[in-house]
Amino acid sequence: MVNTEIPKNYTTSPSSFSGTPHLTINRDVTIDLDSTNAFEGPEKLLEVWFSASPASLPASTAPAGLKIVPSDVWKDMLDLVNCKVLSVVESDHVDAYLLSESSMFVFPHKLILKTCGTTTLLSGLPKILEIAALTAGFPHTIGNTFLGTATAAIPYRVFYSRKNFLFPDRQRGPHRSWRDEVKSLDRLFLGGSAYMIGKMNGEHWYLYLTEPNTILTPPATPERHETETKLLDVPATRAAIANCGDENNEEDETLEVLMTDLEPENAKQFYLDNASAVAEGQYYQQAHKARLNARQHLGDIGDNLSPDDSTIDVFNNTSDSFDASAESSFMTFPAELSAEGHALGTVVSKVSGLADVYPASRYPDARIDAYLFTPCGFSANGVIPSPQSTHYFTVHVTPEPHCSYASFETNVPSHQTGRETADVIEQVVSIFKPGRFSVTLFEAKDVLEEDLDGEALKVAGKERLKGGKKGSKGRMELVRGYRRVDRIVHDLEGYELVFKYYERLDWEGGAPRLGEVGF
């Protein structure tokens, strides 16, 4: 039978199993949530690192780093972003917040905040720097009105990225244009770099990042200039990047799959009415099977009944054929399976196949926190523990045909899954069957690679494209049912970035709906 309860080791109280993630639901916020007016699926994505790893936290910092910050403090920051906390999955290494508009992940050394719609994500950044300083104890500087906070922690590194908006004119605050976003970030950080990756008149992706050991911006001076956005459209064959040596750096990789123009039949499963109908069918069918099993077991003791007792059919309403109306006549369908919330979110994550991307059979300690909105829309966070650390994945879906969009993001290393990156991409894409999608893969480079000269880098790059790192990059070229339209590889400070854009072979939807062109 469909289980609508949260397991005992997945509650608001500490887990009954050591190290197992547990869930807290903010029920006050989940009342009357409605996604009717949701329109902008593409998310804004911010990563703020305060140290290079959990093992390198500064001496002044609390042992748990950012994880020591109470959820109420984060909620105050999220008010500035214009989103609310729906629920939290806590684990030893990361706390995963499911938000009314996407997700937040808090590690000891870094924070990842991803928000969609018309949220004002960058408005919360000064508050994040303040919280890291005052609550978590990271090294800080006395701020000024220019920084927007009296005290600001000094970040190790900052990343901000997003796909081109579909409806840029509806954005608010610093998000009305990429140029405005860069100005907002430049007010906080010195030496940031801004990029536009992809075709200006096609699907593209924006990125802003700082170098390691970021410097906060001092008060403005007349000679300061705006950071120039660089256009990246370098053919990958001319920019093959090596990756050799120590495999420990494989831990730091992030994959994003950004999908638009979802196949209507696939998008339908993320509507509340459809999900409730599926849940109802499952519920009564499983109840019917349970009744049949009970009848069979009772039949085994029929020989011991008296002649009078043996004539009693305790299941006279039960037949081998399934009839939902008959089952519903003596059973009450749970209300939580006909309303938005976590129960239907769990049903959708299983029925759609999202729960099988990192299956429980392989990751028994993994937890998925999913939510289905009214009248449609879906969000889910997954927490995937491993012996050394805990990784995450997150999924967000806007299924309406005029603005359909779905995103999948994960930092689960390919070596941990034992699967090639292309296999994960294909599995995700098959769930939504988008008309087109973009892939970004951020991957840390080895220290040895940073010291290679140009010629050595080319040689190592050729070897890698032949099949290095389990061949994941080479296999990423092929996604069944799709053709690759664009491919760019860029060498960043400490990272390799791969950007690819695909269109479905039978796609007849015309040119992309750009919304935002250039910057």
C-alpha cells in the first residue's frame, strides 16, 4: 500500500540511525502554496565558499562551520531573496533545504543557493557574508555601506551562474539584466570575471566567478571600472584540457542539465491532478493485492473449520479482478494523496523515475525530499551519503507548455556512481524528453595540470578525450535521440568547464525562445 507517512528514521527528531539524514517539514509555509503564477523556470545559482574544503576550516571557525547556523537565521536571509523553507533534510556533511523556489545546500565550508522565478537571490549575498562571520566565526572584515553589511566574512571563492532568462522583463532587483548582476557582484568583490558561454543569439549561459582567496571590494573610487563580460565560443578541439595525476580532485565536480520544451506527455506527470490519479490507482490496487493475499492465507486454515464455519466467506466482496470503485467503497483514500505536498512529491519522484537516478538499492542511506505544487510544478532534493562525504542532487520542474522547463543538478562524483556522465544525462533526459537542453560540467583540475605548459596540456588533453577519467567526457558527446549543436570547453582558474547544447532529432518546435539576448 502507498505509504504516506515519514519513516521513523526520517523525522523532525534525531535519526534513529547514526549518520542517516532526517527531515524537518515547515508545515506553516506549505499551507496554501500555489504555483499558478510561476513562469521563470531557469534558476539563479550561487555558490559561496569560505574555505577550500571542510578539512581546511580556519581556526576561528566553529567545528561544524556553516552547519552550526540555526535554520531560523537562514530563513531571515531567505526573506531577502523572497522565498521560504518548505523542509530540511539534515545529515552529517550537508543540510538540504527545499525552498518554495528551488533549493539551498549548507556544507561546513560552503553554501549553495539556487532560486527560480522572480526571486532576488543576490540581495541575500551580503547577509550570507554577515552570517558566516558573526554566527559561524569565519575570518571577516569590518564592512561598509558599500558592502551592505557592517561585518562580512571573507570568502575563499564565489561562483554565480544562470541560463538566459525566458522572461527577463519580469525580473526584479539586481536581476533585470546580466550587466546589473555583474555590477552587483563587483560591488562586493575585487577581480571577479564575467563570461557569456554559448551563442549570443542562441541558447547561452552566464558565469561570474572570483579567484581563490577572494578580496572584498573597498569603498568605491572614481577610477574603478565595470567587469567586462567575456564571450566564450571556443571549439573544444582547440581547447582540450588535460586532467592527470591525483584522482582526489574528482570529488569536486558539478553537473547541470537544463531542459526546455518538455514533451507534454512527460510533463503531465508533474501536474497535481495527474499525480493524484496515479496515487489513487496505486493505493487501491495495492489494497486489493493485500486483500487477495489475506484471503489466500485464511484459506489455508479452512480445513480446520466446522461445517457451519466453512460456509462463511469473509471476503465475499473480493474477486481476483481489480475494481477501484469496489475497493473505494470500504476504504478511505488518504487526503494527503489528493493535495499538494511531500506525499505526492514522493509518488512523483518514484513514478517518474527520478528516484532511480541514484537508486536505494545502491544507495540505501540516500534520502529524497520531494514536493508537488498546486496546480503543477515539482521540486526535489536528494542527499547521497558516502563513506567520506555526502553529496546532493536537486530537480526542479515547471511543466506549463508556454514555459516548460526542468533542471537537474548533482555533485555526486562519476567515480562514486560507477557510471559515465553521459549515462546519467541520458537517464535524466529520458524522464522529461525535452525539445532541447544544455549541459554544464564544472570539474576541478589537478595541481599538476596547473603547472603544465601549453604543449603538454594539448598532449594530455588528447589522451583525456580518448578516454581518460573513465571516458566520461568522450561519451558525453552521444545522447541518444539528440544531436549536439554546440560544444565549448573552457579552462578556468582551478576548473575545467564544459558547455554543450543539444536538440532532439524529431524536434519541430522552431528556434529557441531566447527571451534574453546577450547582456
